[in-house]
Amino acid sequence: MYSPGFAPARSSPVNLAVKHITSPENALYKSLLKLARSSRERRKTRQALLDGTHLVGAYCASIGAPQTLILSATGLEHEETQSLLRQMPELKPVVLADSLFKQISPVTTPTGILAIIEVLERVVKPQDTRFCVLLEELQDAGNLGSILRSAAAAGADAAFLSKNCAFAWSPKTLRAAMGAHFQLRLAENADLVEVAKKFRGKLVAAKPHAKKSLYEVDLRGPVAFIIGNEGAGLSEPLLNLAHHRVNIFMPGKIESLNAAAAAAVCLFEKVRQEQVNRVLKNSPGAAFDTKNAQMQGARRRS
């Protein structure tokens, strides 16, 4: 299994039996080009394209070997790539001429390494999650990826995406999420109203100009944050199911935060509250305070 961040001392290149492609007429290259350029093709085949050593390494560390590893001729010589190949000798990369690799790269400056993977299909039951996000019709792939990254970093266990959300497995979303796809259970095309009804915890909807502040709500225990479309916000059916509609206090003269920033603030306010609660429970005076409170409660009842 690949260990991200592990960088052995520089040594000679790995000796590999690799397939080299130099012609644009090659059948495999043509299929790679179609996959790289067509969102419809990726959705149809349920495949995704990972770009860069970090993302490919994160997948290898969490899931295992990708379907296909694609390198540029120059990328094959990179030390990070060589390190990955040493740790996972079962990988048999396809090496493209640099000019061909540039045509399938999702970024202007190619990283030299891509991987084709199957989209992860995971069954996610709302009643089995304790900390998750419900995302309604988010349109921007970068926003979506950033929210998934924040959710994974905050320790969330699942993300539910409504029908008209940006494609969770697009190259842009994957780059913004930085490996979060492999830590979270993702449910696409989810009926968020049904998810909200089945979730066994607090439903907290982020809504600009809501009367209640995020910082007034007890976020300890199971929580689902509901984040809406960048322009239209949340639909009324979802808002009506929320236990709390909250705003984020902003002392500056800006009307609102974007969806990704708002989600990050909400997610890490829960993390902060849980951490404070843990520290207080473990503090030297916690046991005395608990016992004292129990005695006072007993006196009031008698």
C-alpha cells in the first residue's frame, strides 16, 4: 500500500515493463482523449481521471491500484513518480509522449501523472451517519470540491448531493477536494428531503440573514449541515425540515460568504465545540463540577 509523504532517498529509476505510446492514432490514446475531454463519457463509463502525484497517491493509499496509470515521458523521470512505483510495483503504467500527454491533461501545465479509476459506488444510509453535509444544487465544481475537502478534514463521514449538483467526479472537483472522495461516503442524486427525514440528529441549515447565529447552536453530537445553491440558496421543503436556520456573523461590509467558505465555518464550529467539550471533560475540576451539579440537582428535587 502506498504511503503518501514517504520519500525514500534518491536512487536509480525503477525498471518497468511499460507501454509507450507516441502516435495520436493509437486506439488506447484515442479512448483516453475521449475520456479526458468528455464529461458525458466519464458519466457514462462511471470513470474518473485523477491528476497529480498527490491525488493519485491518496487514491493508492486509501483504495489501492487504479485501473490505468498514465505518465508522460518526462513525468516517468520525476522522483515522486518513481517513489510511487517503488512502493506499488504492481502498477504497470502507460507512458505517453509529452505532446500527447499534454492533450489529455486537465491542467495547463501538465503534472506528468494521471490515473483512471472507477467511480466509487457506496451505499450511504442517512440513519447510519453522525456528521454529514447535504448539498443542494451546487453548480460550481470548485465549490463542491472545497466543501468535500473541508468536510473530510472536519471528520464528517458522508456527503449527500442532490440531483442537480455539479458532477462530484469531474477533474476540477477532484482537484479541489484533494483526496476527500476517498475518505467520505458520497451519495449522488440523493433525495435530500428523504435524507433529512431519516437523519438521526440535528439538521442545521446555513441561511444568510437567519435570525439565529451559528454560534448559538449546540453542535455536539450528530449533526447534518445543509448548504444550498450559490445563488438561489436552499429550497423551502429542505428549510422547513431544518431544526436550526443559522447565519454566520460577519463584522465586515460584505453581503455573504460563498458556499464553500460558509460550509467550512459551519463544519469547524462543530469541531471547535466538540474539542472544547472534550477539554472541559478532561480538566482536573471536571469531576468535582459534575458531582457538585448532581448534588445540587438532588437537593432541588427533594
